[in-house]
Amino acid sequence: MSQWFFVIAAYGVAVVGTGAILIDSYRSMRRAEDAADKVRRR
């Protein structure tokens, strides 16, 4: 088996992992902003 399979797989894992972290961070940021807005409105 060629080494390129592992290189491509590693890049794939890195891209998917980075995307998952970005989505999770964005959702967490939105929740924190909503919570801050609720506190500010009180």
C-alpha cells in the first residue's frame, strides 16, 4: 500500500477535526453571548 493513502487520510482527519472544533466553538460562543445578553437585560 502506498504511503500517500496515509498522508491523505491524515489530512482528512485533520480537516474533519478542525471543522468539528470550529463548529463546537461557534456554538459555545453563541450560547455565551446569549447568556451575557440575558444578564445584561436584567
